[in-house]
Amino acid sequence: MPGTVLLLAAAPAGKGCLVDAASVLPVLAAVAPPVLSGTDTANVVELADPLEPQAVLTRLRAAAVAPGPLTVFVTGQLQLDRRQHLPHLALARTTPPTVRYTGFPWHWIREELRLRAPGSTTLLLDLHADTETWEWLRAHPLDSGRNNAVYGRIAPPPNRRTVAAPAYMKAVATLLRSGHRPPLDQLHQQALARISPEGGMGIDIVLTAQSGTQLPPQGPAPASPPQFAGSAAPVEAVPVGAVSAEVSERAQAVPQPPERPLPSPVPEPTLILLPAPPQGPAQIPAPGPALGPAPSPAPSPAPGAPPIPAHSPAQGSARTPAQSPAQSPSQGPARRPAPVDPHAAIAAAVEGGRHGEAEALAAHFEQVALRALGPASEEALHWIEVRADLAMLAGDAVRSCRTWLTVASARLSAGQAADTPAVEAAVDRAHHQWGQIDDAALVRELGSLLAELRSRVPGRRRGALENVHQRLRQLQVSG
């Protein structure tokens, strides 16, 4: 199966630029596509200094739904928005006051790749951070998705009036130009070994996180990896899916910072990928992806919960008829199977066109969360958001719009601010689905509800409320 490669290099124009990101693209472009992807054939998409976040989102979204392995090379700089202090990839027009509107939110990467099969997605990152973002990153791991293999580094800000070079990504590209693609962990270590002797590197945050259930080895680490002298020290074990941030001194060893739990700066609702929307005069661009997976694993099914398909992960802990409640001494204590993410079963059902089965699974876990944690819990809201996206994927814009409106209202009623990413995403997605509805009566009905919400949650794009009023006026004129 052919692979897909996305080459993204972005940095602000002018004095805010910390790294010459685009300079690595000619080196990467000289690598044969199959070597970049690790497949027999591959499609390569290149984005050099994009201007708009939506342009990046469209390309990422198209790459995310492509079958086969996906490899994403990202070179650029990270900045925090001033309102919510969330990391963004700075684009050509990004300035510190406009990061929220002109930068590409990093959590969009995580969400667009959320439904890809574990082990099918790799991110290679060479990022620089400004001073504020650097301090934030030393306390907060950069979450790039729990199913994705992530390799790379984040470098501190360069000296004043200095534009840094993307040394790590250039080393990766140079190694690949040989025509040989070693295993990615070896490629990563070789690239680190090449850049480690450079002067003025300072302290880098080295990113190494593999998808699946395998954790890096624990315990004391050797002074250097057995095969590649000069590379960074091995990474400590971290929860699967969180990017481990290991701070290594290039000149001399420094103490590791204390381990911190993975932060949750904002509520994390949904997971489903959205296709690129058609543009039209009565529509607004599709919203950015909503935030990540449910904050905690789905609870065990409550007594009396509706049955779910046999292949669903929730069935893994059920006792089979042949099992006995008691175990003999020779058998030892019974072991519970490790919990399995139910989103994989839902994703498989969607990919197989079994939309009813996917909806039943999501509805089941929603009811489990409602009984266990209540209607205002993040778990319950998460599964409602999953159902909203499943309705969209099934082509039911009316049901999807209604469900997103319900989510937005529930979050606002729970006291979440109107500019919370989860609230904005819910209203934006409801707006987008409303634009897909053709039935005039339903457009009027849902449009009045949407207009009320838009007056409270204007979102990041100007003119969203006026867009609703304009379409409703057109319906009045046409009768």
C-alpha cells in the first residue's frame, strides 16, 4: 500500500523568526519518496511557509484519511497564545499578539490523527521555541497523540538577532539521502549524534515516544547508547501516548527535572476526523478539530447496560460461559485483560461502513459514563461529541448539528467560558453542519438555536454570527 508524506516547514516572517525552517525542504525533497515513507511507493505533499491555519488543516486532514502509513515532517517554531497559553506552530503571518488567530494549534495535529490505526503514523519534529514557550515546555509535555510514533527535538530560543538552522531535520534528511531508511529509532539517534557536537546548542528537549503499548526501558541508563556515540541519554518511561520530554545537556550532564503529570489545560472532548468542507457563500470554513480523547478510559459497563457487538473492547473483561467464578490453586489468581481503547472498534466500524454499529458503541459508552459520572462529566460529553461526529460521517447533518448544539449548551451550562476551545469547537462544528442542511424548515429551526449560541460564542472567525443571520434572511425572502 502506498504511503503518504507531509513536509511542513513554517516560521514567521520578519524579526519574529527563530529558525530558517524552509531551508530544510530542498534537502528533504531530494530524498526519494519511498525512502521518506518507508514504503514501496509514496505520495509527497509539501507546505512551505503557509499563511493560513486552515490551509495547513486542509492538507493535514487529507493526509490523515489517506490509507497506508503516514509520515509527517514538521520544522518550525512553537509559540503560546496569550489567552489560553496553548502551543501553536507559528505560520508566516504569526506575531506574538496574533498567535491565537494566525498560528496552527498543536492539538489540531493530535486530533486529526486520532483515528488512524496505531503504528501507522510517524511524526519527525525539529522545533524551536521562544522564551515563554520554552519555559512552558519544560513543565508540560508536548502532546502529539498517543497512537503516533514521535521523534525529534525542541530547541531553546537562539541568541538574540540569530536565526537558527533546523539542524536535526537536516541531519535526518542527509541520512535519508543515502537511499537507506534505518528503523526510525536508529535514524533518530544517528541524527542526534550528528548535531550533538555543534557549539551553542544548549539544552534540547528530545522527543521519543512510540505508539502502542511498549514503553522505553526503565532503570539506570548507560552513558551513551551502544551504537551511536554522542547521542542524547535514553528517555525515562512515560505513560503511553504522552511525549516524553528528556532534557540532555550537550556539553555536560544536568539533573533531570522532576517528573510531572501530563497536564490538561483545557477539557478534551472528541476524536473523529472531519473531511475538508466545500466552500460556498452561505458557509464558513470547517472548524478546527475538537480536542482529544476522553480524559480517562471508559468505565466498565454498568449493570443492565445494552449489549454491544462481540468484537467491542468492552467485551474483553466479560466472563465466558466456560469460566468458573473460582480458580483452583494451580491456576493461580484470575487476571483481568488490559483495558482496550473502544475508539479503535468505533473507527473500524466507520471505515467498514457500519455506521449503525459505530453509533451503538458510542451510545453504549455514553450511557455508561452518564450512570457512573453524571451528564456534566467530561466522559459523558466526550461520547456525545463522538456521536455528533459519527452522524456527520454517516451523512446525517441534521443529527450532527443538533448533537453539537447540545454539547455546546451543556458546556456553557456547566460554567465553561465561551472562549474555551471545547466550547468554540462545538459551536463551530454545529455551524458547519448547519450549512450542509437543505431542508428549509430544519434550517430555520436549528438556525435560531445556532444564532443564540453564536451571540455568546462568536468563535475565532469574524462574521460567523452575521453568516447565520444572512442565511436566515435569505430563507425569509424566498419564502
